[in-house]
Amino acid sequence: MKILITSDMFTPAVNGVVTSTLNLIKGLKEDGHDVRILTLSDSAFEKKENNVYYMPALPLGAVYPEARIMLPPVLNSLLEELVEWNPDIIHSQCEFSTFIYARMIAKRTGSPIVHTYHTVYENYTHYVCPSKTIGRKAAIKFTNSISKHVTNMIVPSGKMHRMLSDYEVSAPLTIIPTGINTDKYLNADKSKRDTLRAEYGIGKDEFILLYAGRLAKEKNLEEILDFLADSRLNNLRLVIVGDGPHRETLENKCKENGIENRVIFTGMVSPEKIEEYYLIGDVFVSASQSETQGLTYMEAMVSGLPLLCREDECLTDVIENGTNGYLYKDKEDFIEMLKVLWNDKENRISMGQKARRTVMDHFSEGAFVKSCERLYVNTVSDFSHNFNRNLVSV
């Protein structure tokens, strides 16, 4: 099958969309599909590298690190090449610049578009609109405008399915959890645990909380920093892996809470080494309620870490309290659950092993790719059938 993947964000950028897209491309190629990628260039000029087509773009770093926006679309030679290639299906990963290109190519070729909805936009409207009500209405209107142009919308969790159902989108919805490359984390060099701990001044047997991900307001990390200031947690330390626009605010929060000596910021970590950093921790923590699925949750779990996360709908079918982690509702919940994990190493390790098994059984890269392939086949078949039926009607 000839499959065109379109995405505003692509390597070397590091985020959930890029990780999901790269895992999908890798799996599709391994299964013998002809895969090409359309993304945005790092300059105002188009270029092509192997099967990756880069469209002219300008930087938009004020919105998101490494973000870009397309220049006015034109039918350049690379687009004409993709039209001539005539993909069987187009899989869009972003709603902005490259979605416009996906529609242009689909109009020329008659190819159906499936679209993965990665982002809960109503949780991000605070960047441009102070009113949550107005922001939510704008997010609903925007999402519905996208759904009118696609044959199917993929959502990574039941949380997203329920949300888009409430939005009353016009496209059919299919739940396909994003998969991760489990081998990468299973084969992580375990000796790096002691090496990295020593690098950051952490004792070999010291109990460490770990967070990994983008440092942004919607991740709600201040809540964890407030909890850590409680006198009952005086001996605990937190390692924050990642970077982002909210880092300075978080560092100031640590100083305000008097815990700056107990919180370690590693900064941005290379994707090629991220699996080593999960080895530093004993428990993965998060207070975010903005995730659609949360790939870092899966990465932590397959690394053998139990999760301690704020209750959120995206984790309802992932974390089973007391089995592979805990979902907390408030500060007292957090502290009580943390005490159990802290004081019982044998149980903590057992929960980490069960967390790993959860990912292996339900969120592997292989399962993700196979689900996408089934959707592609069904979409192409249904699209062709409906197209031919319309021709007969005419």
C-alpha cells in the first residue's frame, strides 16, 4: 500500500506526535508498505531527503519550540511528484499547515484522509485566550472544521473518543492507542542507573521520584512541587527530565517552596538516550490532566516504574490502583500512596513489573501498527465502494 504521512512536526523535534509518527513509519516500512512523509522545511525552500518531502516554512518558536508554519501553499515540483505517485491513503498527524497540503493532494488524487487527533486543544487555549469558555467553543469549532474533511479520525484513548463525541464531530472515530518501541526500553543499559545517579549527585539506594516530558503550564507540575514541600516528604527528591517554556517558573516555584536542593532539572535529553533516564527513578509521577494518552507514561511503565499520577480519564484503562500504580485525587491521596511505594521495595518492584506487562500486552508498537493497517484497508475499501456507488447514482 502507498501511504503518505503528513505532519507539521518531525525529527529532530522531540514530542509525542513525532514519536508516534516515527514509530508508525518504522512499523509500516517493516511490513513492506511504500511510505512517504510530507512535513515542513527548516527554511523557506522546499527540499527532499529520501522519502521525506519538506515544504517551505517559517519558524514559529514563540508558540512551541521548533514549531513552524508554512509559506503560502503552491503546487511546487515536490507536491506534483506526490500527486503523480498517487497515494492509496493519506494519514494526517497535524491540523495546521500540512493538513492543508494533505487536502490539496487528496483533492488531486481522490485519496481518502485519515487523521489522528493528538491534542486536547481546549487545554491549550490559555496561551491565546484567557476565557476557558470561549477557548473551548473555539476548540470545538476548529475540531469540527477538521473532521469535515477526513474519512476517519483516530483517537488514542477512550478519553478522546468521549470528548470528540461530545463535540459532535462529523467523521467516524476509531480508538487506536499509540504504541511505543518496547525493545528500546527493555534493552536499556542497566549500568546507566548508577552512572547517571552519580552524575546528578544521587545515592545508589536513594528513593527518587521522576517526571519526564515537556515543561509547560498545562502539565501542572507545580502541584507536585507543592506536595514535595510537605514536611512528611522532606527526605524525597524529584528528577525532572525535559525542558520547555515553563522551566523558569518551575525553578522559581522550587525556590519559593524551599526545595530547590531536592529537585534536579536535567534539561532536554536526546531521544537516543531517554530510556537511560527512566532508570534513575523509582516511581514516575505526573499531575497532568491534559494528556490524550501520554507516551511518557507508557515509556516509564515499560521501563519497570509504577506510576503515581493525578486521576485522569486517559489513565482509566491503564492504571489499576495498587496493581501497576496509583491514581490520586488530592494531596493526602498522593502522600499515602507514595508512602506505600516508598516503604515497600518488594511490592514497588512487583508493581513495576506489572506496569511493564500492561504496556507489552496493550501498547506495543506492533499492535499500534497493525491497528492502523486494518483501518487503512477498511477505509480504502469503503471509500472506493462509496465512490463507485456515487458514480452509478450519477
